[in-house]
Amino acid sequence: MQALSQLSYSPPASVQPRLRQAQKYIQIGKKCPILAQVWANAPSPHGRAITLRKCRFRHWFLSSAFANKIPLIMTAALIDGLALAKTIRVQAAQRAAICASKGRPPGLTVVLVGSNPASQVYVRNKVKACEEAGIRSTLIERPESLTESELLEIIHGLNQDPAVDGILVQLPLPKHIDSHQVIEAIAADKDVDGFHISNAGALMTGRPLFQPCTPYGVMKMLESIDAPIWGANAVICGASNIVGKPMAMMLLAKGATVTLCNSKTRALEEHTRRADILVAAIGRPQMIKADMVKPGAIVIDVGINRLATGKLAGDVDFESVRRVAGAITPVPGGVGPMTIAMLLINTLESAERRLHISNS
Ligand code: GUN
């Protein structure tokens, strides 16, 4: 099949208003969260009609578009992480209020070592989100010079503190501190990041306690658009412990055939082009281009990169890929807010377990 990017064309001016109207439906994406590429029987630059591809998520308006011969340029549905995160945060606030009424508010302690500017922003956002949801959050900030044993001592104290339901040590840590030692020192039942070896193992064996927040958020986003995961080809670019590996486990558990690519993967595009679900977590700005994406694919962009212009960009070249993909997450406003929302959920689950509150 030809790459859809090659098939794009400018529709005649006479249909532009109808086209804009139709695209509004695509962007709202409520009835058709994933819209496959559609061209009504309008002439393409190749001088022939392009027919409707098989589409699992047809929308009522497609038939009317066809009847009225509206040519549609493919525009991926936006998966709005900000809106979904807001809904989850409202639910989190309700659960936090129940905890408070039945004993005490849930408590999260965040530990930040050093002055990495990106980490400072992430940590501030986490603490603020907790406060807004009624989760008592404490930020422990220590200088870059903190020793590993001093950090371990802080963690041992938090493990013993009954008012602390969740402990999060922001990564990366300074080079002289072994992050594995630190993560393993956190009590597994307070490890709301889900990074502890026993939580990672529990996820792998299908009985997760805490799921790492970013891939957990991605799964919620896929759920929100009723993405067909069972039997799908899922390709993950980036094999980190924080995102790629747990993402693979979660997609596998839902029946996807998973390919986990890493920095040594040869001919990456040969893998990505087979993906029905493509997760980009590489840490290289705009690396995934339109010709690397299967038409109609769901594209999840985990990257947050600061461009030389000062603008934020993901690992996906959004402007070109949105013309090929069926659904796509924006940056900012995509995966980022969901990571924080899932941290709140993990903290609540920990508090509810401790307070013996059933959440079924
Ligand atoms: N650094 C980047 N992402 C994360 C995360 O999800 N948790 C922690 N603790 N550190 C991070």
C-alpha cells in the first residue's frame, strides 16, 4: 500500500467548509475515537479515486460524507490526556475525602536530590496535584552532595512513618548514588512508582500491586478510546525500566503482540511500520516521522523534549504523523498529565489498603 502521506492532497475550495465541519467531528473523537483514513471518491494527485480503507471505528458521519462526496484529509483523533487526567483527579479527590473521613488523608512523600531543573518542575507538579486532590504531600529536598547512606536513612524513616502511604524518589539521582539500592530500600507496599523489584516482578507475573505511572496512564488512555489491544501489534520504542519494559508487560497482559525496540535496534522503521499501537519513549525530539507509521495506527508519544526554540516537543513529529495516524497524543497535554494522575491513584490505593477501605 502507498504511504498515506503521499496520498494527501488539497481538496477543492468548494468543499473546504464541509471538510472543516467534518474534521471537527474527527477532532472531538467522541463517537469515532479512531478514525481510519477516508477519502471520498475524489480525485487524488495520482488521478484516481482512493477508496475507504477498512476501518474498525466507523462513525455515522462517514456515510454522510460519502453520500455528499466530501473528500477528507486524514487527521488523527487527538487523545486528550489533559481532559482524561482531570476526570481521574476529580475521582481521586473523592476517594481522598473518604480516606480523610475514615481516619486520615492519604500521604505521599516526594524526595528530590540535587537541582536538576526538569526534576524540580516534575516534582512541583506532583506535589501541587496532590494538594488539589486532598492528598497530604511532603517534599524533602536535599542538595547534590547528599550521600547514599544519608538518603537511605531518610527512606528508612519514611518506611516506618504510618502517615506515609507513598514514597517517591525522583529520578535521575546524582551519579554517586546507586538508584537500584535506593529503590530497593523503599518498602514495596509504599512504592507508588512501581519501580521496586518486587513490584516489577509482580507486574511481570500478572499480579501487579503498583503499576509504574507513565505506562499505567498510557493504558488508561488506550482504554478511553476503546483501543483494540487484543491481537494488535504493539511496538514500543525505548526499553527503560520506567516506561518501555513495564509498558511491554501491560500491553502483553492485554493480549498485544509486543515488540520492544531499544537504541541498538536495526531498521527501526521496519518495526514501527508494523505497529497498530506505537509507543514512542526514546527521548529524542520528533524522531518518529510520518513514513515510520502505519496508516491508522494509534500513536502514543511519551517524550518531553525542550527544543532550541524553547518549545516542548515529543518524540513524534506531531504535525506530519497526525496526517497518517488514526489517533495520537499531543505534547504537551498527552501522556504527561496522565503520569501525575496515576501517581495519585497509586497513592490512594496504598492509603485505602492501609485504612482497610474497600474500593470495589
Ligand atoms: N523520573 C522520570 N519519570 C519518573 C517517574 O515516573 N518517577 C520517578 N520517581 N522519577 C522519574
